[in-house]
Amino acid sequence: MRNLTIVFLLFASLLFASPAFAFPIKQGDTLSNSLRVHKLNQNEMEAITPHNDELDLLSIRVKAATTKQHTTSESPKKESVKIHLSNNEIDLLARLVRAEAQTEPYKGKIAVACVVLNRVESKKFPDTIKEVIYAPGQFQPVSNGEINKPADKESIRAVKAALSEKRQMAPGALFFYNPAIATSRWLDSRKTTMIIGRHVFKK
């Protein structure tokens, strides 16, 4: 018993001397309040809340510090995705941009290209430029044959710009339309991200 007490005291002194394990529990505080003060979320609280009345505050501190450190060190980082297109894909996207935004300003052409790239990255749409563009009922130039006409230089330049830092020009936009001539109004209720020329871009 004496040896066990000595080991316990040595262990406790090491813990309280380390800043990683030191968060104070004030006298009179409930365990839940103390854990909330130190910004532990619900999952962390459940992980360290004792289910045995014989557990003491020392073991709670050890579990709290371990849980918090584990959660912080393994938090996933969000990384941006850069799309690389083949020459054929650049040409196809530029043909769509010409057909959809031939009379729109240069920024509008870039934004149209960004919408297609956003769709490629979205789980709601196919994974390739060709599949996105040729998905049934998505782009009028596919149905009226305009997609087959050659791209102009500005549309090609707009696609290449959309693949660079200008990609942020249309963040989150998955749709665009011209409200003045649109026959379907279902996009009216979606959140508008921006308006360029006669095109309204929507999430």
C-alpha cells in the first residue's frame, strides 16, 4: 500500500508539473461546467466523463488532455483541388464558352468556364469536362449544335484563366442563366453568387 501511494504521488507530481495536463477545476464546479470552460466538445466530454464514481479528478485530467491532444493533432486539413485539362478538354470547354457567352464580357466568359470546372469537382455532377458538358438537358449549345463550332481566341484564353488564380471568380457557382430569355424559372429560387453582363450565376 505504501509503495502504491508513493508511485501515485510521483505520477501526480509529473502530471501537474506539465502544462499539457494542467487545466484547473475550481471548487464547487460541476464536472460538465469545468469541461465546457476548457472548450471540450460533446464527443470529448463523453469520452472522458467517468462511468464509475471511484474515478478521481486526476484520471479525468489525464483523459481530457489525451483526448484534446489527439483531436487537435489529427484534424484533417482542407486542400484545394487543381484541375488539369488535356488540350481536347480545353478546346471543348472553350467551344462551350464561345457558344454560351460569345456576347458577354471577358469576365463573364471566365465565369462560365468556372461553372463547368465547379461541376467537375462537385459530387452532384459527373467527374469529367466532357460528361459535364454533354449531360442531358444541361447546356443549350449541345442540343442546338453550337458546341460543334470552333472556339475563338478569347474563349480559349478565358478557359486558361479559369484554370489559374482567376478560378476564384465564381466560387461555388454551379449554374448560370439569362433571366430575360430563360423559359424555365427554377433557378430563380437558388442563391445568387454574382451577376456579370446578362448572366446570373447561382449556387
